[in-house]
Amino acid sequence: MKNIKNISLLIIALLLFGACNDFLDPEPDGRRDEALVFSEYSYALGFFANIYNDLPYGFHSVDGAMEACMTDDSEHSDQLAGVQNYNNGSWNKQSFSDSWLFSKYYTSLRKLAVFLDNVDEAKFIDPNTFNRSPEQNMVYQERFKAEAYFLRAFFYFEMVKRFGGVPIVPETRLEINDELNLPRNSFEECVEYIVSNCDLAAQNLPVKDEVATWIGHATKASALALKSRILLYAASPLNNPSNDTEKWVRAAKAAKAVIDLPGYGLVSGNEIRTTEMYEIWNNFYNKEVLFAMPYSNNNDFEFNNFPVGFQKGQGLTNPTQNLVDAFEMSNGEIISKSSQYDAQNPYENRDPRLSYFVGYNGSIYNDRPIETFIGGLDGLNKDQNSTKTGYYLHKFINVNANLAKNTQSDRLQWIHFRYAEMLLNYAEAMNEAYGPANTGDGLSMNSLEASNKIRNRVGMPDLSSSLNKDQLREKIQNERRVELCFEGHRAWDVRRWKKGDLFNIPIKGMRITANGSNFTYEVFEVESRVFDNSKMYLMPIPQSEILKSDALEQNPNW
């Protein structure tokens, strides 16, 4: 165990602080050759850590912005930011923010091919510290090989969710004289390839790492969670136009396989109400995390998203009134149909997650109420950087961060997969396959029960047992929007549901006027949005890639 702990400390250090990108460039320019890399334990570990670093960090994934800013959940306060092109419809096949990811992920796949070519002979143990035994080294070889299968599946998933079917390249590395003009595989073929790699990974990964120093590494839960997500996408209307029920059943079973794993679950309601869910993003050891990547222990995220009235606060991510309206009243009623809702006291008696995730007028940051009213310290239109919607981000934020210095004891993690998502995946798939209250072969929990677990842990009431399938679908989709907001789901959920018109609805904000100690609230239109239903469900294959390969076909209408 000591050997594993010490070697893992090095791996985590490499994951946290990055690794050199030029391990395999040929001599004589002074860079290391392949044989040396995999015969020297620190280089071998660094090469593998570098592949993990190719995974997206959702805190700044679209030209420095969060993906939520390309949806109806958020506006980016920098009106010149690249993410704005998605909102105003000006992106095209020659230029869009995610275009570079197509080639990036194929570069990542080549790194994996190189790694898998060498892993069986690679050295991962320091000979000066540990006994260099083949058995000890093989533990790492087998573990890292399984993790490589997970990473391969993940890179393909990131391409498939954007572009649809993409070329599945040979698993051995391609060389310059090999056939490089590869056609696109179908979406279905890509799904099965991703699933097969998830299954391969799950066979040889531990269910859960109990050793803290393995933070950032994939587990069996990680691999099965990715399988759940891709099968949910495959069953959804965008990719399942005939509504094949068996695809929903398959998705439900995949989600249930994760739900049933020992050692995982929802963080308890008592903890949530004490920490406003912050512990989920901050505590690496909590049971809700299925796969996460550590984020640097500095205040960069707070600098970017703290209200502008604070030193260095940039307030970049502005939640919309559209999202705020999605949070129900505490009795479970939607605000448009609730007598409990007071338009001049709009944040009272709401789903607790509203205060956990969204900073609104009066929310406490660094021991002071934020002032989003006109003329307030953080107010609407205060300057060019202030909130455009009347709201600031609260989710993930350490509201007690000392912005006078760029270090803090807390370290965020970007959670790629968490247990709550699996319950929502299951609820959606079960409702589509069996309806609200029914269960299928080997599936012991119905859709309503899975949905209510998410709601109950924050004190929200059960969904009504009288809901039919269509009504429950709307509730689940809203529950997903609320629970998973700012976690990188909304842009792709709306697309897979084929509900692109939601991205054509104008973005709204809240204008607040102070009258002494009283406030007047007025919803206003921030901006129009553009989503072309004829083509924007998929991103275009970058035109630069089309020009390189005659075999690549462009997505429809691009």
C-alpha cells in the first residue's frame, strides 16, 4: 500500500500541475525519444498524466467561458467573448469555438495508441525507492491500461456529442504512410465502440478508490457512468427518431448498474443544507463523485465569477431569469401557477437550490449582501463588466474566498460524472421505457422514485403520482436543468431532446430599483438568441478538416 501511495502522489502532482507535451519528439533536438520515456518511471507517468490533461475542464471550456453561457441558463458579461457566437448565430464551419477539438481529440487518441503500444513494457516504479518487482509494476500496467480504454471512450464521446458519427481510427497508431483519408463511422457504430471501451475499462478498474492519492483517476464507476451517458444520448430523440423503446431500456439498465455500485450515493440532505452543496465540489472524498478532475488551489474561478463590487471580481457568468424561473416554489408548484409566488419578493419560498446555485440581490458573499439593484455595488449596468442579467454565479463558488491573494485552502474539482446525474439518467430512461410508476425486468426502482430521491435530499416534495408520461418528462427535464445547471449538460440535453427552440427564446434578466430599503422587481429582455433548427443540433465538421480529407462528409446544411 505504501508503494501505491507514494507512486500515486507523483501521478497526482503531474495531473494537477501539467506535464510536458513533447515527450516523443525525435532527437537530435534535445527531446526525449520513445524508448527512454517508457523505460524511465517519471517520464512514463508524466506521459500518461498528460493524456488526462486533455480532458475538458468545464470551468473554462468555451474560449474561457463556461458551457452554460452558450445556453439559455447564462449570459457571459464579456460581450466580445467567443462563446457569444453560439448565441447570436454567427458561428459557421470556418470558425466556431469548438472547432479545434476535432483535431485535438485525435491527437489525444494518438497519444493513447502510443501509450498502449508501450504500456506492457513501461516502468512505473522508482527503482531507487521501491523494489523493482515485475508483479508490482504489472499492477500499474493493468490499471493504466484499463484507464486508457476509459479515456479513449471519453475522447470519442466528446466528439460524438458535438459532431455525430466520426471516423473510428485504428487502435494502433497511424503513421505518415498509412491510409489517413478515413470516412466517418455512423453514430450507432461510434456508440457501440464507446460502450465496448467502457466495458473493457470497467473489467479491470476498482469500483471505488479508497486511497486519497488516486484522486483524478478513473474507476469502474467512472467507466460505467460514461456508458450510461452515451446510451442515454443514443436513446434520445435526436439519435432515436423512431423512439425504439429498447434503447431506453438499455440506457436505464446502464444507469442502474452505476446506482447499484457499493460506496456511492447522494450526499445527505443535512450536509447539503449546512454547506449549500459546496462540499460536493470541494470534498474529493464525498460519495457522490463518480469521476472528477482536481482544479488548482487558487482563486482564479472566484476572480472570474465573484460580483464586481468585490476586489478583482469579474462577474463573468451571469445566470438568466429563464433559469431562475425554472426553480419551483418550495411546495413544488411552478411559479407561473403558484399563489405562493410574490413577484415583488421573488426569491422567497423557493427550491433551496436557487440560493445554492444563483447569486441574487441580498445573497451573502464574503460577509456582505450583494447589491444587484441599479446603483448597487454589484448592480446592473454599473460598468461594462457588471452583470447583464441581475444575477451572479453561486454554484462552485467559495463565497468566503479572500480575493486579496491568489491561494486558498479549498481546492475545487470539476465533476464529470456524479451520482445525481445517474439517478436523472435512470429516471428519464425509465419514464420513456415504462412510464412513471412501472418497472421492467431487473429494474426495481421506477422513474418517480428516482426523481424524488434528487428532490427529497434538498427538502423538495415528491412529484405527483398522478403525472402521466408526458407530464413527468417535462418535470424530469426541468429537474435535470435545475440540479445539473452550470455542469456542462444543458447545451447537449436541449440538442438531444430536439428542443432547439428553447435557444431561440430571448434571454431575460431582473432589473431591481431601490426605494429606500424597499425594492421593485421588473423582468426585462437582455438579448435575443439564434438557433437554426435545420443544422445546429450538430456542430459542423471544421472546414479545415474537410479540405484535408475527401472521405469526410459535412453535417447536414453546414
